[in-house]
Amino acid sequence: MAQGDENDKDEDEHEEESDPWDYAVEIKHAMGTDLRGVGSQVWMGSFLLIDWIVHIQEQLNGTTVLEIGAGTGLASIAANLLIAADRVFCTDYDSDILQNCMTNVDLNSAANDIVKTRRLNWLMDDPLELMEEHQDPDPFGWSSQERQDWKDNGAFILAADVVYDDSLTDALVHCLEKLLSDPLPFSHPRYFIGRVAYMTMEKRYNFSLDQLAVVAQAYEYFKVRIGRSLLIEAEEIDVSTLTRHCDYDRTKDLVLFRIGCKD
């Protein structure tokens, strides 16, 4: 998994801190889109998330993993290649994004049996809600068995670069509250820990007329919004010493959050 070219000095630095593997992943993606189609691009947060997946792979083994706002599906596909998950649900909402996601899953044949591309609506009280009988079949709809699989064994939620619009951030926090506050079965080994979400994002700076300064508005709004939640809380994780498995520019503006239920 590589992105971009580095000069000789950077290559030497990468050799010291990287631990690459021999996986080749083919991803169909767009180099640029409008706001509606941002899920068609590959963002830097996906590479940081993959590095974190490797770091916690022993925790993920044997569980059901849910990626939200999956976009191209890169993190879900990598998760299937790198960990021994029972199931990986690769979710988004827009049909075009989901179709491209499914194409990418199919392109990487090792993911076919484990990764399922499904629609997830952050605005629903039950994001995994089944379709009504009178509605047209949804090719990305959840089966009752898949829904139960998540409820019984879904311990981890993954997300990369899904924070860029304040109204969507509101919906994201609402969705995480619903998913994370649903307890695991008492028999699950992580029952007392609960479900956990790991989310990466890249701070993007703009000039704010309100503050008359250059600020990372989406990042700051996310921290404020989740700080107001009565159900969940976020902790920013130091990734400065995290081993780099993907060839990308990990700047100080790439951040990782652990999100869980409040005690």
C-alpha cells in the first residue's frame, strides 16, 4: 500500500520506521470530487487507521467489525487481509459510493467471504434497521442474521475521515451513541469493556470569520459536539510512535480518537 513518491532522504527515514507487508490492494477511487462525492476519494486518515488496525489486531481477531462512512472500502478490505475477523461490515449511505465499495471488495477477492457492503443511515434511531416488507429490496440492505451478528459479536467500530460537515458530525455522534450504548451479550469476552470505536481524521484549516483566525473547524466542532454527549466520550490517542505500515505522509494533523461509553 503506497501513495506518492519520496526523495532519497525520506525513503531512508521510512525504512527505519516502517514495517511494510507484501499485500497489494486494488482500489477504484476518484482523485477529486464535490462535497457529495467525497467518499469516492482515498483520504490520509485511512492509512493511519490501517496502521492502528495492525497495532490492535489481537483485540480484533474473532470479532465482528463495523466500518462506518467507509467510502472506497480500503480500511475494511485491509482489516480482512490483516486480522482474523469473523465478519467485516463495510458501510456507507449513498448508493453510488456503496456500489464502488462493493466493486473494490470484489477486486480484492480475499475479502469476498468476510466483507459485506451494507447501507447505514446515521440519522435513524436504529442505524441497522431492516427494510419494511412493502419497500423495494435494497441490494445493500441488512439481513436479520447480519443484524444479529453485529448485536452478538460486534465489538469494534472503525471510521476514517468522516468529519468534515457540522450537520453530518451531529448525525455521526447520534449514530455512535446508538451503536456503542447497545450492550454486548453477557457471554461476550468484552462485555465489561463494551463496544469501542476508533476514528481517524485529518485536521483541515480554514479562516473563520467568527474567530477571525485560521482554525481546524471540523475537528474543533467534533470535540465540542462529542463533549456534550451524555452517553459517549472521546480520547485522543498519541500516534507519534505508532509503527507505520503504509507509505504515506503522517503529519501532526492526522489524529486518532478512541470513543466509548461513559462510565
